[in-house]
Amino acid sequence: MKPLIITVAPIGAEVTKEDNPNLPITPEEIAEEAYNCYKAGASIIHLHARDENGNPTQDPEIYNEMIKLIKERCNIIIQISTGGATGMSPEERRAPLKLKPEMASLTTGTVNFGDSVFYNPPTLIKSLAQEMKNLGIKPEMEIFDVGMIANAKKLIKEELIDAPFQFGLIMGVPGGIPGTIKDLMYLVESLPEKSMWSATGIGKTHLPISVTSIALGGNVRLGFEDNIYYEKGILAKSNAQLVKRIVRIAKEIGRKIATPDEARKLLRLKIK
Ligand code: KMH
Ligand code: ZN
């Protein structure tokens, strides 16, 4: 099996310090957390940004500051969010692409998101994919429900995405595909040829989805964006604590851990 690529998503847009006081918010806190996760074995960081009040923002200046501080510490791959938070405008969401990160997320469909709607109409998906292609940014196609794979295949057919096609299977969002093993198998079997994938399960689905993905030869995403608990009723102390556990499990079942440079090679990233 190929080495395991671990993506950490330490911030997200929805979780607050009230939910877990260990949530990193400021660029300094986020950079330190990135470094600790890198040391623990993460090779990609999925980045969201928060303003000085802790609210989600897509302000490129804040992204720029975070990226600078992270790059001073380590060579973890930066994947910025173009999803931001529900309700943000397309212009806000795409703004940090101008920083030319190595990777960016690209959700390929609209989905109910708890009590909100995460709105991704075809014109937006296509224009984000085109912009990423023009800039040489590798998209990670975020799949919250099965129809999004069909939309991703359309982008591939239109030659807007280069192989290997990187998919992030984000399971268990209320409104999206549930986080069961059966659903994971269905998503994986529905992916096109030349795909790579990582999976994450929201909340209590986190561990079963992670362990199954590792055993199947897929990759994993973890972190406070998806899950703030270490175990039932016990909050995680840090994102790095969650990375360390996955590294232990992976090693026990014979998966090596990819370094950022190994992940760059496997994903064929273009931007240095
Ligand atoms: N915060 C969600 C509404 C992404 O980063 O691209 C969207 C999200 C996906 O987190
Ligand atoms: Zn995200």
C-alpha cells in the first residue's frame, strides 16, 4: 500500500472556542498547531481563517499571515478552503486563491448543512475549477453526498481537473451522506479511475471511517473541523493528539506515513 497521507483540518468555520477551548484561532495559534501536527505525521493542512473575533473569514491577508507563519515552521502542504462558511459570497470564497496555495478545496455540489445550505451551483464549481487550473492549484474535490461524484466526473470530462484526481470524502454532515462503512464503500467504488481519496467522518463516525480508510489503502483527514472529541464525552486536547492516534493505528496495521514531499509527489502538485 502507498504511504498514508494525513490531512489535518484544525479550524473549520463552524466550531467555536466554547465547543472546544483548544481550537486554534489566531494565525500564531494556527501555525503552532500546524507545526505540531506536522511533527506528529500530518502532510497536508486544510486551512480556514478566523477574524479577530473568531468568526470565519476568507480575508486573503489573514490567510497570507497564517501561511507565512506555517512556512516559517515546516513544509506541510497548504490546502486553503474555498468553501469558507455557509452564506459567504462566491467572491469572498475564491479570494484566497490569488495567494496560489499548492492545493484548495472544491466542493462539487450543493448540500444541506445542518440547518443551513452549503451552496455550490454548477457555474460556481466550474469557475473555481477553471481558476485553480489556470493557477496550477491542485483541487481536492470535497464530496459531501454521492451526486457530487457525478458532478466531479463532469469536470474531469471537461478537462478542468488533472490526474490524479484528489477526492475528500466528507461523511456524516447532517444533510449529507451518512458516515457508515457501507456508504464509504459505495463512495469509493463510485470514484473514477486515476483517483486518490481521503475520508473523514464527522463526530462519532470519525474513528470507524478513519480506520476503515487506512485498511482500504485510502488516506485520512481529521481535526477539529470534523471532530472535537478524543473519545465519547472527552474533548481532544489538540489536533496533534488526534494525528498521533491515527499514526499509531496506521503503523500497527502496516501503513507507513507519507511526508509532505512524498505526498507532493503522489498528488503531483505543481506549485512549489
Ligand atoms: N464550512 C463548510 C460550509 C471547504 O472547506 O471547502 C464548508 C467547508 C468545505 O468547510
Ligand atoms: Zn473546510
